[in-house]
Amino acid sequence: MEQIQLEEIVNYYSSVRNPKEQENIIAMLREIQEVDGWISQNTIIYICSALELKETFLKCLIQRFPSLKLAPYQHIVTVCSGERCKRKGGDLIFNTWKEILKPDQNGISRDQVFCLRIRNCLKHCTQAPSFQIDEQIYSNIKLSDIGKIIERYRSKKETNETNK
């Protein structure tokens, strides 16, 4: 994001009534993310300075809203670690994802297409093991199918980049 664009957005939201209200901060963050697709560390520092906010507060606020991203990934993969999923191979599913994506310490794949997360329960226990990509739930999947699913999402990325 260009500095001028960022300054315009932050200046607008700092001039609204009660600029430090969470509702206004979230609206500003969403507008900023619309431009870049994510919210960078430099952007966070600038916002905190302009609005006199603590960085920890802003990061906590961002983390409370799944639609806001602190990294430039396209799809979020959430693997269920609930008791039933564990018993039916959920750990193997997570390890397969990790092996294929080789994520960094923040869970972001090298190609920045995926963000890998784990959650206690996805509430699809009867069809365990389960994982979710964005809003799509996948249940009772074979380990060998994970690579095909990844390639399908990666090819969507290439198609989107070609159409730009």
C-alpha cells in the first residue's frame, strides 16, 4: 500500500467521531486490507502512532476478527483437533498438511497461498476427521486426497493471477 493511500484512510477515520471506538477501528482496518489484502506490521505501527493506540491492543483486535489478516495468504486451513477427529486420524491430517505446505512459524505456506491453523473442534464430529478451507468443510478425507485439494486451490491462485 502506498503511504499516501494509508495516510488518507487513517486521516479520514481519525477525523470521525470517536475514532478510537472499536467499530471505527475495524472499519478502517477492513478498508486498509481491501487495498493490500492484509495488514502489514508497518501499517500497524503507523495506525498506532496516528491514533495513539497500543500495538498489542490493535493486534488483539485484528486477531478477534477472522476476516482481518496479519499475513498475505489467500486461504486459511483449519484442522480439527477435537477428540473424535484425533481418534480417527486428525493428527495425521494436520501432519500431512504441515509436510506438504512447510509453513513458517506463523503457519503461512512458502507460496503464501495457505495459512495453517488448528482448532479444538469444527463441530462435524460424526464425519471425523475434518478440516476446513475458508468456509468449506472437508470430512472423512483420505490422506492421499490432501495433495489434490491443495493443487486445486493453488491452481485457483494461478487462474486469478492470470486474469488480473
